[in-house]
Amino acid sequence: MTKTRKKATASAVSLFWSLAADLMSEDARVVEGTIMNGRCLRVGEEFLALVDYKESGLVVKLSKRRVDELIASGVGQPFSPAGRRFKEWVSVPKRDRRLWRALLHEGVASHKGSTNLA
């Protein structure tokens, strides 16, 4: 991995965990967990998001319809670890604080019993 790529990865990870800290302070159901041998965010026991899995940027779980919209618009890319597409997961490789924050909040809101996050 080149120095530039390492710096970009570190930047994505830093952004994600900064947003994660905000989410965890806003909603006690949002917790750190693990998935695929790495750190992630969960809403209770359910997966919410992870960052930079094989340089994929933000990976967030949303409805299939929303994932398809994000892919069709060019904002997101299919998330296909090991060649199998996860239909309710989308990868958003471009670091964008506002977009990532909105998508994380959207993911939290889609879970049953969710609270309304600003």
C-alpha cells in the first residue's frame, strides 16, 4: 500500500469514527461491534456500518430500494465481499462528511424502534 493510499484510508477511518462517536452519543442503541474481523457499528445486535473494508469507504446497510437508488445515481457502489453482492449494503468510497452522516442516520432510522436523529 502506498503512503497516499494509507493516508486516504486513515482519513476515511478517522472520519467514520468521528461520525460514529456522534451517533453513539445521540442514540444509546448505536454501539461498536465486529464484523468480518473488523470494527463496525451496530444498532443493538443488527449491523449498521463499517469503514474501508478493502478500501471501499463507508459501507452502510439500508433498504434494497435505497441501495439501488444510490448505485443508480453513481453515489454508491455494490458491496460484494468475496464476490457475493449484499443487496442491502452499499459502499460509498468518496469521503464526504455530510453524505456519510446522512446515510448513517438513515441506517439508524431504518431499524425498528428507532429514534429520530437530526
